[in-house]
Amino acid sequence: ETDSVVFVIDRSGSMGWDSKSFTGLNGQPTRGDRLTRAKTELIRAVGALTENFKFNMVAYDCSITKWKSSGTVKADDSNKAGAYAWINALDPGAA
């Protein structure tokens, strides 16, 4: 059985506001703005996907940017590594 999911993340300028405490990927308390917190949770969600899943991601502000230009990809280690790099490169208000 296979499933697919498309994650959507807001990277608008307001995502750079509101620094608060949250649990980081290392399990330790840390602080970050809205986008940092959302990116952390997105990394956790992608990391939890099993290889029978296919996925893609979309970031939006005034425009839309897809991680993969068409369709979904298998949630294998290589694609997850690429996804993590894409997620970590997201900045608030970046076009």
C-alpha cells in the first residue's frame, strides 16, 4: 500500500515574527520565529515518512515554490536529505 502527501509551508514575512521557545530537533528547548518552528516540524514530518510514501512540498508567500517541479517522489533517504536541505534554505519573505 502506498500513500502520498504534499506539505505546504508559509514563508511570508510574518513568519519571521514571534520568537518563542520550542523543542528542537535534538530534543532540547530552543527559541525561534514562526518559520523556524514550522521548518522543524516539517523536518520531523518528512523524517517520519516510510518509503511506501511519496511526497512533495510547496512554500508560499506572494508566490509559490515547489520543491519538486512535478509530482511526488519516494520518501527514501536520498529524497529526504534533499528535502531537508530545501526546508533549511527557506527564509521568511523570500521570493
